[in-house]
Amino acid sequence: MSYRGLVLFDIDGTLMRRAGPHHRQALVHGIRKVTGLETTTDGIPVQGMLDPAILAEMMRRAGAKRALIRQAMPEIQRAAERYYRRVCPPLEGKHCPGVPALLDRLARHGSLLALVTGNLTRIGWRKLERAGIAHYFRYGAFGEMAASRGRLVKWAIREARLRHSLPAQAPVALVGDATSDVIAARENGIRIVSVRTGITPVEDLEALQPDYLLRNLRDFRLRMVER
């Protein structure tokens, strides 16, 4: 199949909101399970951060040394994923406004849909499965797969061209709610559609001048991701 374009989506604040405390609880559980440390995400500006970076900061604030963080991180991530898959509740109705209708429209339009998210892989997929929208996405670039969101975007574009038959001239866009999404898109020379459904102050998004800044995804138009 030849796709008309690639549209990359962030998850939290873009596709989903008010999904509950279970994701943060999973990170706390993963650290406790593997290291015995008691940690919290309180005071950490998690918006736009990758889960491994959040985990590392939680551990640093609890006094963990760099060597322990590096050594324990793979097992912490696995423990957090296992916990989240067990406790994640049904998430129907937790979509941001306009999401299911837009995904359906993009799929019918012939767009390749994929994820670029700070979530760990099994947490991200579980979240979307429980929300009933995982089937729209062919693959994803997740938090443990690169050191920055910009590198995740780069990987996702390469994957689309190498494995999913995306033509070299096809347009690519990223849809996200955080300033880190705008920066990642700009690093890769692709279009950015920002939405105001997350917790990022609108003036912070406006300062970065995304290609489009939408109230929510009900305002999305197909021309925004076409040439």
C-alpha cells in the first residue's frame, strides 16, 4: 500500500486526557519493585518528558547514584509496564475532543498513522487499547527507544520509509500538545500541528509559532497535513 502522507501523534494531552493516576503509579511501582526506593513524580515537570528521563529524575531526587540508575533502568521499565498493563482501567471516553472521528478520517484519506510519545512501549499501547483507538496506528516510537523526542521523530520517519512504503516526497506532520513536540518537529523539518488540549500554557506554544495551533482536534483539517 502506498500512503499519501505520514501523521505522527503524541498520546498524553493530544489523543488522551484525564486517563487517571495509573501511569505515574506504574513508574513509582517500577522503581520500588526493582530498587526498593520510595519515589514520586511530584515536582517533576513531566509534560513532554520521556518516561526513562522521568524515572531517572525520580531516582536522582531519592538519592540514587548514576550507576544504579543506569544499571536498574531496563528492569524498572519492564516492571512499570507489567504493572500498568494490570491496572489500566477502561479508557473509553478519555479521548481528547474529536480524536476518534479524526483518526477515522485520516485512515480513510490514506494517511499512515504512527505514534511519537514519551510513554514506554507497553504502557503506550495499553493506553490506546483500553481507549479503543490502538488499531488506527501501524507502529510507534516510544520513550525508551531514543534519548530525545527529536530522535524519536527521526526514527519514526525512517521507519515509515523503510518498512511502510511511504514515498520519499510524501508530507510528514506531527500532532502534539507540548513545546517539546514543536521543537522535535522543527529539528526534523516536518510540519507541526499543536493542540491546546494538554497542560502547556497557550502562550508557550504561540511563542514557538507552530504551523497550526488548534483549540482541539475538532478543528483539524486534512489540508494541514497535505502539501
